[in-house]
Amino acid sequence: MLQHNDTAGILRSGRMPGVLPFSGVDGDLLTALRPGAHVLRAEWDSLFAEGRLRTRARAVALRVALDGCAFACATAAALHGLPLYKVRGSRVDVAVPGPTTRHNGLDVVRHHVPLPESDVVVVDGLRITSLDRTVYDLIRTIPLEAAVIAFDAALHLVAWDDDANEYDSRAAEQFRDLVLARVRTHPGARGIRQARFVVDFADGRAGSPGESLSRLWMWQLGMPTPVLQYRVELPGGGYALLDFAWPDLGRWGEFDGKIKYQDPALLDGRTSERVMADQRQRQRRIERSTGWECGRWGFDEMTTIADFAKHLRTIGLYGARG
């Protein structure tokens, strides 16, 4: 889930192991995160919310005593590598288990909540809440779309094998049970009704935020339930996994994220034009194998659920009945 440019390097005044001094660097090239901690503006501007939160967490850890505390909520989610759909990255969340005289700051929000050590893990040297605790905290407190995307991604993280392109249903259900146990233990907690829905609805076979959002909005629109990562054997050998498939309708759908045409790690030395050509060839092979018609969309068609419904109607998917 992490992008190739997932953090920015922190430059700090003075000398500290592992931190670059920024003395002598043109100030116009820097963005200040907090007193004494800066990043190169070009790096900062290239980051999504997740990368900004990871960078801010490191800047805070350099200056703020976090003994017995842990990064939590959206910050912990970012450090675990989960996507944060339309979640702001301007302040880091810290879980504080006991009393403290410190107050919230411009870039730090302190949550005074129980924090047993069993709920803490160390990632890249930072104390953060465990993945299941993080997901439980998150799905109660962020908008539904973001909550589904985050839980789908957590299940994908623990259960999807990138090498074999296979989903470990047992591992996924074990993780789901961990979060469900927290939900059941706190029946009156803030946002618990949403959390119950998300725990039941989440599916780690969704491979990207766009796929997760598409799946949620399809459900809200009353569309037939698609099969995720449907495997198709291709003529001449090999196979393809379809983002969404409706075998009874003879249709399949693909979410086209722009990142596949822009991220050097995904381009793997190819040009964007070459990737597009490969995608067209893949689609032709799938259509020859299945005889099914393909529909495509991306975030440009998903500004709102109404826009998404309009696009799906245009390509003959919305209103179809299986």
C-alpha cells in the first residue's frame, strides 16, 4: 500500500544521528513542520496525506517525549501503510494512557485512552497502536467511505499474497474477529454502529482505494454484488484477475487508477503509453476468453456517488439485474 515516495526526509537544525542539518539550505526550498524540523518543499508537495502523517510523526518523535504513549488513529494507520481517503494529514494523533500536563499542539492531538502494552507495536522505531486496535479506532471516527477503504486495505495487508495472487480467507477472518471482538466489548462507544457495518462489509480482495469505494457505492446503489478478483484463464496461457465480475450478466469491470500509468515502481521501466497498450491487449484477451463486455472507470468518474451512478448507467452496469 505504501507509495514509493512514502515519506520526506527531515532536516533539522543542529546535529542528531540520522537527521540531516538544514543550515545553508535556501529557506525558500523548505517547508517547516515544527520548530527545528523542516523538509524539502518539493518532497513534501509530492506526498499524499499518508506520507505527510508519517513524516510529521517522525518530526514529532524527535522533539516530544512519548514514553508510555503511542501514535494512534490516522497516524498509526499511515505508519501501518493503510490508505487514508480524504483524511487530513495536518496533525498527528497520540494515545496517552495516563494523566499529563501537556496540551494539544498545532500538530499533535493527544487522546487520553487506555493503552495496554498488548495494543502497542514498534514500526520503524516508532511506538504505534497495533493493526487491529488502529482499525478499530479508525472505523468509528472517520467517514464511512474512508473507513471501508482502510479496513479493506488492512485485510488485504494480512491476507493477500502478492506473489501467488491468492487471498487467505482464514487469515482475513482471524483479523476480522480481532476487530469484531473490540466492537463487541464497547457497545456504547462513539461510532460503534458504523464500525459494526464496516466489520461485516470489509473485503480484503479489494486491491486499491478506488476498488473499495466502487464496491461500497455499488452496494449503496443496490447493484448486484460483484465477484472480486475473479480469475480468468487466458488464451495462450496465463490468467487475469478481474477487479469486478458479474458472471450471470456476462460483464466485468475495472477501476483504472492513474497511479498505474505514473508510478515508476508500477511502470517497471515501461512508458505510460506502453502500459496503456498492454492494458488494451489484456482486455482483448479477457474478452476473447469470456465473451463478456468490460466497463472501466476511475476517480474522474467518481466525484460523487451520483456521478458514479451516471457513468455506470452509461456503460450499462447500473440498472442491470442478475
